[in-house]
Amino acid sequence: MNERPNVSLSLHASPAFAHPLDPLTAEELVKAASILRAHFDFGPALLFETIELLEPAKDVVRSFVPGMPIERKARFNVHKRGSTGVWRGRLDLGTGTITKVEFLADARPMISPEEFMMIEDVAKADPRFQEAIRRRGIENMAYVCVDPWSAGNFSVPGEENKRLAHTFVWLRMSDLDNYYAHPVEGLNVVVDVDKLEVLRVDDHSAASGTFVPVPDTLINYDADLLTDFRKPLKPLDVVQSEGPSFTIEGNKLTWDNWDVRISFNGREGLVLQQVGYTVVGLRRPILYRVSMAEMVVPYGNPDGVHYRKNVFDSGEYGFGKLVNSLALGCDCLGHIHYMDVVLPDMMGNPRLIPSAICIHEEDAGLAWKHFDFRSERTETRRMRRLVISSITTVGNYEYCCYWYLFQDGAIEFEMKATGVINTAACIPGSEQKYGTEVAPGVVGHIHQHVFCMRLDMEVDGPDNTVVECDTVAPPIGPDNPMGNAFYVEQTPLTSELKARRRVDFEKSRYWKITNPNVKNWVGKPTAYKLETPSAIQSYTHPDGPSGKRGGFVYNHLWVTPYDPEERFPAGEYMNHSSGNDGLPAWTAKDRPTDNTDIVVWHSFGLHHIPRVEDHPVQPCVLCGFKLMPVGFFNGNPLINLPPETNKASKSNTQGAACCHS
């Protein structure tokens, strides 16, 4: 977890804003917190879940010219220590006034990063917990680790109307030991986070007096504890002798034909805005705003209380709040540009996360190639991609978020999941129906990671239509006498209910976002295709407590008309949520989605059956999606790439020296 620096460091590191979409600066966070403290007058009991930019209306942003005055406004969610509920509202930083405020008694703020260790300390100080630990023969309480999990909404008596953490327990054997190798099974502490009190200590083995043994095999990953390293390979250096090809002005990045604004907030993390591609001097918009708006990790084990493992890592903790500071030559390789992030902490003070965003270029392999066997000439071009990335640690897991911009106009998002799998204890060698024994006595339970991407589209302008494309093979007959025919059947998704869609492998289904008002040179609407290689089947029942809260997982595609208040697919307030807010509720209104300002929501993810190879640290596993131009350009946009040869390349054998010969 990132340590909180002092306020002066954050102020010193915070650049001034220059554009309506620039995130709030440290100075603005200080001012906003001061306004809120004066208004609520709760003293140190006032806690801050969110202070973030209230993004201006789209027409204001689109008409902005550098030098124009900028109105700066903020959204906020605050709460009071010791009580339940959230005050949400808006404030005007220019006038120093709160313009809107309302109290939501049923809303629960996220569990903040600062509260993680508070929850552990409260749990470990409880005599009932200490006694349960001693019953298991554990004497050193300093090495006991209590991880706070969001408690969900399971209608457990006594848990009503509270903000809770439901915890799981592990044990270290030494200061740097991997405690996830030593789960303490059957012991859970339920903590009232608002009051910092233990609500309940559940020792599920107390009645029988028998316990699943705590696995004691040392299985570590820290470099100071490992002694046997494989022989290193020879250096593989990325050298850009003339520096990178991109430029950064404030939060605006320009590279090749691309330009994009980079933003960040405590809930979504990395956000890309106003993504455009310039063709022959004409800038063409593609995306107004794109972010990972929610994610959920449902576990598939019904035994004991493992059914409670259904965590919304974005909406219940704040994905951006847990972002890492990245290390040069380790997390990021090559000629790197870093961007710092400033977020408010729980007390409303600006917290600096240095080098939270990494920007660099990578070779992306062949762009195109052809050998003409008649002329015996070869033409070859290589392509680069621009990488914009950040990495977030949520408890045991790392989520590595990569945006790729390709020279051919494609946009790709890749999620690399790594870190330590969540573990439980089992009897060594026992049958594990709902998981995999990854080490003697250590089991990793089957689970999924489901992400939902919010794609605020503007392909060649604000009014777009999503078209579903299915490949159809007609039966053998007069129209298909040889049985070889197949074609693409296109169906516009003109309303929200029609646009609740799932992938269909048998139809090679894909979707394209078209602009019916702009035509390419063959008279067809310009468009971008959504490629969905990581769409997965959800196994959490939609009528169960967890399924009700994450309805976005049951369709791979949703389309809604743009509404600035419809930001998160499972709802605004996820902690202990009921499931009444979000995409299923919004799209039930069946609003028109044809030739209008639309938001496309794509759910995708990882189906994770743990392997022995995933322990003690899981090698990166990948998922994501791609936006590819389809009829957006008049021909191959890479045809004019210069025929360059990489002069640093070497070969031990003879080969052609040129990209054209």
C-alpha cells in the first residue's frame, strides 16, 4: 500500500490545470476539502470518500479553446465517523460554494486504503479473536494477518444498516514470509468499519474443537528469501537514441496520428478522453471517454463462508486509490514518460502517487508485407504501438492495465492479472471440488474476474449506432447449390432492450459502432469494430445475493444513450448495495440508441481455475478487447509508412538488408 506523503509534497508536485478535463490539482483538493469542512462542521469525524472533477458538459469541452476561462467544479462523497450514510453533492471551486448536497441514508462509502490496517488492528485486539488464535496453537499475534473483504449484502441477521468488513486470516512465519501460503481456515471477524468495532468473531471450528491445520511449508517469492535463481540471459535493451516520438503537453499526449487526454481518479483509475486520429490534416474523433467502470471477482465455493467472496474491487475499494508507483526498468522498460497522480486521502488531504502512469513506445511487429513473385520484389513495414499503463494492487491481486494505440488506428485494452491467488487451508491430499490444491494443504478456489468497460463513443462525431453483425450460412438450395455460401447479416441495435447482447460463436458475432451521417469513399457509414475475445460465461446465479448486485455480467454488450449520471454499471454506491441501480435498471427504460450520443458497455474477463503453477505468485494471465477501424479509412492507413530498416538489429546469419528490394 502506498504511504501518504505530507501535503506540501503533494502541492509541490501538482501541475496547474489548463483544460476543462484536467483532474483536480492538489491545490484544488485542499480548497474543496476546506469548503466541505466549513459546511459540515464535523471536525475530525468528517471523512472523505471522493473529491473529483465534475466534468463539464460535452459541448463546453468540445468548444474549448486554450486561453478561454475554465469553470472548475467538483463532485464529492463524504461521511461521518461513527455513523452510517453518505452526503453527496457538488461544489464550485471558483465561488467557493456548495451548489448541491443530499444525504443518502442507505448508501455506504467505500472501504478506504487507510482503513485496511485499522480493520486488522481492531480485529487482532479483540479478546475473542485472540483466544481463537491461541486455540490453533498460534502464539505470535504480530505475525497474524487479517485481510478486510467487503461484506456484500447477504441478509445476515445483525448486519443490517452497517458498513462492514468481513475478514479472512493468514499467518506469517517471519517478517518477509508469504503469508498466503499459511491460511488460517474457519476464522472470520466481522468489523463495523464506521465505529471501528468488532461486530462478531466467527470461529467455525470452535464447537467441534478440531481445526484444519495451518499449512507450514515455506513457499516464498521475496528476493531476499530466495537463494536459487536461474542464470540470467544476456541484456535485452530498448534504445531510442533520439528519444521517444510522442509529446506531452500537460495531460494531452500526441503521437504519430493520435492525440488523447490522460486522466485519473480514485474509483476508475486510468481514464482516456477525447481520443482522436488525424488523417491528411483532419482530426477525426473516435472516443470521448473510456474507462474501466467496474469489476467483480465472484468465487465459486459455497462451503463455509467462502460464498461471501464476491468483491467489487472498483466500487467497493476504489481501483484508482490502490494504484502503484511504477519502477523504471522493472514495471516499465525503455524510454519512459511518467505521470504522477494526486488523489484525496480519507481526511481530505492530497496524496501524491509518483510515477503512477507509464507512457512508452513498443515495436508491434509486422504492419504489412508482400513478396511479388513476378518482380521478385518485397515490401515490408513494421508498426509501433504506444502504451499507456498503470498497475493496481487490490489485496492479494495485481491488475496491470495497458492501453495500446496502434499506427493503423486500432485501440486495444489488455488486462494482465498477476499477484498472489487467494488461498484457503485444506486437509492435504483431500478432494477439492471447488478449487485446486496448489501446495500441500493450500487450496485456491475457482473464481472469475469480470471487468466492465465504459466506452463513450464518438466515431466521426457524437451521433452513433451500434450494429450487430452475424455470419449466416443459408441451407443448401437454389440460393446455395454447392453449400459454400455464407454472408454477414447486419442488425442495428436501436433501443436499450434490443442492445442487451451476448457473443455467439456459431454466428461469429461482432458489433460495430457506426456513424450513419459520415460515409467512406464506397458510400458506407464509417465505423469501428468491437472485438471481444475475452467474453466469458458467468456462473453466479442472477437471483442469488451476489448475482443481483452485479447484473452487468450477464450480457457482454449493453448500449445506453449518454447520461452523465450513469457512470458505473452496477450502480453509484456498491458497498452493501442492493442491486437496484445500474445497467439492468437503466436499460429497462428501453430508450432509443439509434443515431444518437451513446455509451457502449462491454463486459469481459478471466475464468480462473487455479493451477499449481499459480503459486506462490501467479504468472500474468491476459484478457481484454480491441476496437478496430472497419470502413473508417479509405484503404490501408499504413500504406504510407516509410520503408525503414532498424539499424541496431544484428544477425549471425545472412539475411536481406532492406524493407524494400
